[in-house]
Amino acid sequence: MSIDRSDAKLDRAAHPDDPRVLVRLAAARDGVLRGLVHALSNRVGTIGAVAGMLDPEAPAAGVAASVLQGEGERLERLLEEFRRLASEPSATPEPVHLPDLLDGVVALHAHHPVLRDVACPIDGAAALPPVLAEPAAVADALLAALDAAKGAALAAGGDAVRLVGTLEGDAVRVQAVADVVDVAGAAEAEALAWALPGGAGTAWLGARGGGVSLPTLASGRRAG
């Protein structure tokens, strides 16, 4: 799969508050939020149905208790994903272990009501060093990148994208990309690149996806 490097033209960068950036980030959050609400409704509905049927003396009480325990565990996971989505970016970068963050972003985007069936394996994350970044801002950028990549893949009849992590000098590059070529709106999408909070890296959105470039923790500490 080829890697999209059109974002390198940072002389065309957008400001983080550019309406084009905000619209793309908001659209990604909205899609995921709708999926999470649907999943939460399913869990609550199942618990309500089972609880309404529960008779402590009935032979099926053990089965019902098992179902309720499973639904409770799923609710806990949903609540954790709601918390992740609700996190607000701060101005202060911090040490970040990328494999955990990337797993969380992919799991969160898997709730998207339209794009959930587009698979997204993660390549290279385990070998990446810690980075200096603002986790919520990185997660927002990667959710939007997955939106773009999965949307492009779906439009082209594909069923998978990749989230690829690579170490390039003192920076870690993570990007979501769909292996498609002809995508409408490529000119507008390729122009979107912006700085992340605290000057800790950049983010971009292209026609086939997007990603982030983040300083390694070691290089960030040297610069500080």
C-alpha cells in the first residue's frame, strides 16, 4: 500500500481553528457519537428486558444473571469510550504510549454507524517509541483521518484501510490511508494541515486519509 505524503506542503497549512479543520473534526466525532449512543441503547434495552423477566426462583435465573453480567461489562467499555470521546485537548503536551492510544482510537471509530465494517489493522505501533503529544488532540485528528480513509475505501468498493506507524528521525508518523487513487475533493482535502497543541507535532487530512507527525519523547525533552 502506498503512503500519501501530500501533507508535506506545510506552506499551505491551516490554522487549528480554521473552519475546514473544525468541520472535519466535528464530523468524525458526530459519527462516532451516534454509533456509541446506538450501542448504549442496545445495552440498556437488553438489561431492561432481562431484568423484567427475572424471577430469582426460576431455573433460568443463572442464565439471566450471566447475561446481565456480560451487559454490565459492555456498558463499562462503552462508558470508557464515551470518556475518551469527551476528553478536551489541553495546551500541555505529555508523554504518550502510542500503541494504547491507537488501539483506543480504532476501537472508538469502529462504532461509526456507516464506516464500522471497514477494517483497520494497525501496522508498526509496537515498535514506536513514546512521543510528546496532547492525547485528546491526537485522537481527534486520527478519528478524522480514519473517517477520510474509510470513506474513500468504501466509495471505491474497498473494505479495509491501514493505520501505519513509522519512526522518521526524531518524529513518529502515524497515518490512516486507503489504497485508492481517484477520490473527489482531493484538492481541498490535501490543503488541510495544522499544528497540534503546544507545538507538539502536526496533523493533516488528505483525500485518502490523514495522520499526525509527533516528536519522540526524547527529542521533545531535548528541545525543551
